[in-house]
Amino acid sequence: MATDDFFRARLDGMVDPQHPLAVLARRLPWSQIETSLAPLFARKARLGKSR
């Protein structure tokens, strides 16, 4: 395991894969969620706001 910082723990080593939230995260359809939410977070032109 190569790491830049010997004393920095990796997140996947700290999370219990059997924890209910970790199990839920693996079951969620992340690509569908991202596709449906992406338009809501897209950058929009700010008309009339000049600095």
C-alpha cells in the first residue's frame, strides 16, 4: 500500500463495511441521483450583477 503520508489513515480503513449507513450507501443508485440533481446545481448566469 503506497501512501504519501505514513501516519495518515485511509478512510476505507476506518469505516466498518457492515455499518448500516455503509450498507445503504452501496445500495443507493448514485448515478441516477446525480443525473436528476445535476441540473439543480448547474452554474447559471447572474444577470444584472456586475462587480
